[in-house]
Amino acid sequence: MPKATETVLEIDFSALSHNFNYLKSKLDSKTKFLAVVKAFAYGSDSIAVAKHLEQLQVDYFAVAYTNEGIALRDAGVKTPILVLHPQPVNFKTIINRCLEPSLYNSKVLNEFVRVAESEMQNNYPVHIKFNTGLNRLGFWDSNIDYVISKINSTKSVRVKSLFSHLAASEDIKEVDFTKRQIKAFDSIALEFNSKLDYRPWRHLCNTSGVINYPEAHFDMVRCGIGLFGFGNSEEEDNQLKPIAALKSVISQIHCIEEGESVGYNRAYKARGFEKTATIPIGHADGIGRSYGNGNGYVFINNKKAPIIGNVCMDMIMVNITDIDCSEGDEVIIFDGTTKASQLAETASTISYELITAISQRVKRKYLNVSEC
């Protein structure tokens, strides 16, 4: 594989296929698969990822916001798209672009019904979200009768699914809490469905839920981080393949004497004769300031080079005193071996934050595009 000659995010579609098939193998053949491609498909490329997953016959997509769904539609994506956090100002656009809203409180339910009626819709698909413990978005179980009365009073919408969100499905210390959430959702769905003359789908599990709670797969599951190569546990990480590799190059090497400083605010001072390398990637590209001053690192010629001084907007500096390297050599920030989750830990954060922060100005390179 050619080495990087500039800062680039390589996206490997064979790894994406592997992750999709691995997660699908955990499901009953009748269970539908929803791929979460919000936040530029977790920092990669939502359009390219969605088109690849369409080839793999994914059943649904989910995005956070309306404009993310519009981007997919503009790119020709035909698969149904659930908008997880729609705003009423966008409801007419949602209908015009054949997107499907999550309705999570009385305000958004009433407003979407009003807009759907004004647009002369009949049985427009909507998804009703219930809160079972995450306490972020969702109706309460005490709202079931209210929601049912509103749904039954109009022909403009039809409930495609009921869903909720697990709060700690990856945490073995929270098994009891998660099981209470599963039980609560099951109870809500049973009561809700008993008051309709049709049966909406049910979905609850995220990636960790798919892996840890097979009894809660219901009619569909929603996978995000697992598709991109992270399973929230060491065991599952070993079964998945990160689809993205962030690489760069050495722009310049400096030799500095004891006491000389590096970067803004003189945050790093040499302890003796040292060599540093400057790399064209910074906090505007997604490598936050928290990785500076010896916390984070990169790999150059298979050796770890700590980030020194403050991370700049467009550059980082690393210590290469004990590394044999030259200007123009490749730099690995993370890949399938040097995982993003490990680098994220150095800044007391998680893989989600690191990978979704990768700026859109970083060039994307696509590998194994035809792999299905």
C-alpha cells in the first residue's frame, strides 16, 4: 500500500463489509439492520459509507439532523432514513425529502401532524421514541394514551416504529439497569401496540446491545460505532476492523538544544539535545489540544513519538530524538493496529470523540470501494 504523502484519512470498505457482516451474524434472519451514519458516518464519509451499505442491502439508515438526511438524498441514497433529532422548522423539508422523523414529545408530535395534514399526507411514516432511563429524549410510559389518541385522530401519519435508547449497554456494572430498560421498553411496546390496529416495529439495541443483549434485538437494531470498527470491549474490538486510518507526513525536522522551547507559549522545553518533527495536522483537523504536552502520540517507522508542546491549529510537533526518520516519512495517528480508542484514552476520552472530530478538510482516500 502506498504511503501517505500528505494528511489523509483512508477509509477501507472491506473493513466496513466485515463489520456489517459480523454484526449481522449476531441477529436472527428476520431482524432488520439500521445503520447509524450521523456525524459524517462517525467522521468518515456518510455518503460513501451509505452507498456501500446500500450495496450490502442494509434496511435503514439513521442520522441526527435533517440536513444530514438531505445530503444522503441529494447523493441518490434511496433507503429509508430516520432523523433522530428533528426540529419542527424542518418538518416540511423532511416530508419533501422523504425522511422519517423521530417524534419524542407532544410539541414535535402535534407540529408534525399539523404539517403532515397541511401537506395532504396519508400514512406518512413516523417513529415514536420513549424514554426508558437515558433521560435525553422521549415520551414517558404515562404518555402512551395521549400519543395513541393523537395518532388515531389523524390519517396523516402512521407509526413505523417504537424505539428507545440504552444508556449503558456496554457496562457490565450496569446489567441490572439495562435489563430494567429492556423490560420497560417491552412493556411500553406491548401496551402501545394493543391500542393500535397495526403493529409498529420495535428497536432498542445499539452496537453493545446487539452484542450483549440478544434477547432485546426485537424487530430491528441500530448499529453505529460497531460498523466503524469499535465494539466497546477489548474482546469485541478484536472481532471488528476499524475502517479509518489517519495518516500524515513529517514536514520538517528540527534539532534543538537544552532549554529551547517548542510551539506556542513555550509549553515544551528541551531537556537536552533533542530532535523534533513537525506534522501537518492540528486541532482544526480533529487532534484537540488535550493530546498535547506529552499526552498523545503518533507512530513513525513503527516507533511511538510523543506529541510535545501545545497542539496548534494546523500542526503538531513530536519528539523523534530516538527515531531514525527523515522529512517526508509517513506518520500514523491511528489505523487498524494503532487504534483510535487507544489514542483517545491518552486524552481521557473515547474513540467516538476522536474519530467524529476529524475535519472535513482532511482529504479522504477510499480503499476497496467495490468490495461488498
